[in-house]
Amino acid sequence: MIKTFEEVVKKAESLPSVVVAVAQAADEDVLEAVREAKERNIADFLLFGDKDTILSLSQKIGLKVDPAAIGHAESDAKAAQMAVSAVREGKANVVMKGMIQTADFLRAVLNKENGLRTGKVLSHVSTHEVAGYDRLIHVTDPALNVAPTLQEKAQIAQNVIGYCQSLGNAEPKVAVLGAVEVVNPNMPPTLDAAALTQMNRRGQIKGGIIDGPFALDNAISEEAAKHKGIKSPVAGVADVLLVPDIEAGNMLYKSLVYFGKSKIGALVLGAAAPIVLTSRADSPEAKMYSIALAVLQAASQKRA
């Protein structure tokens, strides 16, 4: 099982290179991530955005770019459309959000006629390497689904289980989070957690072990779970933290990054191809780790 981002990158290096289509690549941090990914031989790139700016910034940071691999786009919307089209036409295997508003990027991805929909719920996962933990921690969904229904949460869980399996975790442990670790009819997330647990036990969600509700401490601390008398194969050792809504997920994700100083990579799952969706404020390192995660996900989808 892959436990660090360095292991993610090394695994990506061992796989056949994929092509990443970058929507709005005219940004130094985005191109720094492209340069590092190319230097480590984990991906090739098609870059969309203002061609002159991309060439100028590439020269500034020492990135060698074939001008033929740059698609000039006069707007963010056009850059997103061109990047998504490259995937649809088989010219690229992964689409990546560059220096573009998430809404503009997703508008192209979710386009009913020309996007990358598959009929599944699309969900976001942020993967964190946190000091003191012997595994990667995955948070889902902190950025895409605002207030998912029970059925949407079931698909989010199935998406992330497949994702974890692409990282070598054959049976990921999924903790469904709430404010407390007991079912409370006045707290709907705890009811969803109980239902998801039962759906997993009945085979409606396959491939992992789901349990909940868990408060955060009981999901990631064996000592906390022990003190509260919680007996579960997930308690204290969760690989995945499935959050109740976007507010909880966004705050948890950013707390891990800014307070916990975690390394991070992030993808959107459930589309026809892996989607690299990082914050515009994320570092070049985070963007490069996300590209490496997408390479592993693309290889997994190809095998399937």
C-alpha cells in the first residue's frame, strides 16, 4: 500500500506516461508543476491558454515546451473547453485545472454534450500526508458536492474506495464523520452514517469497510476510540474521512494544510477521465502530487 507522496511519484514514474491537458496554463506555479512532472517522467502535457504568456513563463522557469503542444485560448472558458475536448478526442488522458476559476473549469467538464460526465456522481477527494501518521489520509468531498444526499454519499464512498485501491489499498477503511459517534435522530449526518454502514454490510457499497458515525477524534486516534469504548475495524485507523457536507470538508481540508502542514494532492473522481482539481493557492508541489495521483488513477481506469 502506498503510504507517502514520494511513493505515489515513484509509482507514477514506473507507469507508461500519460498526457495531461491543462486548462489555463499561463501561470508560473502551474508551469512549475508541469516542469517537475516532466523532469520525473510521469506525464506529458498539452497546455491551453495565452500562448505568448505560456512560452514566456516557460522560458523564465527553464521549462522546455514544444510550441505545437500549446493551444492558444483567448479566455478561461475557451481554455477549459479545449482541454476537455483533448480528453474526449483521445489526445489526453487527464484534464487539469490551471489558473482558472473552478466554476469556469467545471462548466466545461460537466457540459452535457461535450463534457466528461459518465452518469455517476462526481466527487472530490483531497489526499494528505500528515506528520505522525503511517498512511495517507483521504478527505471526501471537500469541494464539489455541497450537501450530498444519502444516495450521493453512497456514490462518493464508492468513488473513493476505487481511488484508494488505485493506491494499493485493497480494502480501505472509510469513517463517515459527524459531530458525535452515536446515532442521533436530531443530527441527520449520523443517520446517513448509519445507513451507509448498513449499505456496505449488505454489499450495496463494495470494496472497503465503512463505519460510522464517528467524531473526528474517534476516526483517526486509536487512543480516543479506546477511551470512548468504540469497537470497530475503522475506529482510530480510518484511511478515508467522509464528511457530511462541503463546509465541514472544506474546513477539515484547509485545517490539515494550514495548521497540520500536510502535503496534499487532489482529484475529482467519477468522470470519464481523472480530473486534477487543486486550489489556485496550492503550491507547485501540491499540483505535481495531484498529477502523479491522476497518473495512477488513469492506469487503474485503463485496467478496469
